[in-house]
Amino acid sequence: MFAEAQKEVDGWISQFKEGYWKPLSMLARITEETGELARELNHRFGEKPKKPSEGESDVGEEIADLLFVLLALANSLHIDMDEAFARTMEKYRTRDGERWTRK
């Protein structure tokens, strides 16, 4: 599921001499990307309207920007996101499986 995306992110980053950033720098980048997503969602669904000079952002692209940095962080820490995500889904199934009303 994520293996191909992790490989693509690694291919893109590996072409540059600087390579992967340090984990704390990537965390700062994740925070930055999260802020951009939050700003767009607040403009669309919150109480803060955009300025007339501001264009509309693509929410999907903002989420993908965040995903790119998350995958880069996972790569830099040698985390297989397919395995990590499978463990997380199992945790949600067992812990939260009966928490909400099923359709």
C-alpha cells in the first residue's frame, strides 16, 4: 500500500546531495504542512474567510504535501509504513471496533 510511495519519495530525495533532513527538521516541516492544511480547512469550514486576494488551495494537495513529509520521515527512520499501518489498523479494530454505531 505505502511501499511504492515510500520508494518514490526515496527516489526523489536521494537524487540530492543533502538527502534526508534530520527528524526534528522534518517534524518542523510536518508542522508547517499541517498549518497550511488547517488554514485551508478553516477558510472553507471555519469562521475565518479568505482575503479577497487569496486564491483557493487544493485540500487534496495539502494532504498529499503532509503525506510526502510523513513518508520521508518514515524512510529516514527505516520504518516500513505498510507494516506500521497494518499494526495501527489492527489496534483500531480491536480497541475501537465496538465504539461507534455500525451502519
